[in-house]
Amino acid sequence: MKKRAFPLLLLLIGSLLIAACGGTSTASSGSTPTAAPVTLNIFAAASLTKAFNLLETNYTKLHPTITFKADYDSSSVLEQQLANGAPADVFASADTANMQKATAAGLVTSSQVFAHNRLVVILPVSNPGHISTLKDLANPGVKIDVADATVPVGKYTLQVLANMAKSPDYGPAYAAAVTKNVVSKEENDAAIVQKVQLGEADAGIVYVSDINPATASQFTSVTIPDTFNVIANYPIAALKNSAHSDEAQAFVQYVLSPDGQNVLKQYNFIPANA
């Protein structure tokens, strides 16, 4: 009996070892691999700074492996940097012209408009220029800060003045007087906001989105009627040479999603579908 029991014991031990190894293999093959961390490089218009900072923070909460490196500047400067080979994953422009340049150069995938904007006149709270209406911008001695014509907000400002010059309520003389009162031309709207904050200008022409929850208490403003105003279209696209094309496209879709649009609306952008 002892001789028969010994081989049976060996067989039982062997079976247990095989089962144990098999169980370990099955558990290992069913595990989910951890996603590798990815940093997305975002090139976005300066007017998007605060809104995109919040978009990126919210997105990282949903996707912890994604972090962001953002470069904010005028759309024309960013487009030129991309054309010169600067690495990026997503480009968000404050106008369609610079996005069209990037498209024509084969730098981006198909773009989509994700927001709109319009212009407004901002004033220091102390209002040293005693400005209460648009006509006051033409008063002698008023110091006005605008953006250079080479950047989107500067081009939009010129369009607004051209529209007002055609109106019998304002006319060419008004547009000429406002232009004469311009004391500085900046590379982006953020620089205009800063100069008005510091009291270096009596008025600045910027985007409505520059008056947002973070800055609303720092300015007063004068509305530019829709008759003269310009609607700025903001397109976004992933870069063709992105090292993280799937992740870049996923972030673009998030910006276009209801959650992304709600964040932009908080910062006074007009939603894409409005």
C-alpha cells in the first residue's frame, strides 16, 4: 500500500503545482497596463489664456496621465513659429486667416471653429480720460492703446473703425481722431489689458473675453454696438506632426464638447454653436 501511495502523492503534488502556475498566468494576462504619461504642447491665442488654463486643469482631472505645456501669444506669432518647425500638438487661433496659413502649409489637420468673440472698450476704474461714450474716444488728449494691425485683435479694431467711419453718427473725421489718439500698439490683447490696469492708457480696445471673472472688478467698459462690431471666429486643430496625435485630437474634441463650451462661456466667449 505504501508503494502505491507514494506515486499517487507525487501526482497530486504535480497537479497542484501546474494549477498554481496556470492561475498566476491567467491573472497576469488579464491585468490592465498603466497608460504612459503624455504632455501636450498647446499653442493658443493670448486671449484664450485664462479659459484654456481652466480647460487644461479640468481635462487633467478627467485624464490624470495628460499634462499640458501652453504657449500663449498672438495667433500670427504662433503660426510663424509653427511654420519654422516649433513642436506643438494643438493650435488654437483667434482668427481664421492664421489657421488657413497653417492649413495651406500642411501643418494641421482639419480645423473647427470652437468659439467666437467681439470687441469692447475697457477703461481704468478711475477713468482719467473721462470717457462715458464711444464719441469720447475722439476727444483731444485721450490716450488709447490698441493692438498692432499684424495681429487679429488689431485687424478687428481697424475693421470696427472703418465701420464707424461709414456711419453718419461718427464718420471719417471721428475715425481719424481716434486713430490720432492711439499712443501704443501692442502684440496682443493681454498687453493692452496690462497697460490699462497700470493706468498707462485711458482706454484700450480688446476682446469682450478680456473682461472675465478674474478681471471684471478691474475695469469699466463701453460697449461697441453690433452695427459696428466684428465677430471673431476662433478655430482649433491638432498638428499633423504631433507626437501624440490621438491625445491631441481627444483634447480638441473636449474643447468642442458641452463641458469645454461651458468653460469658454464663463470667460465671455460666444459658444461655437451660437
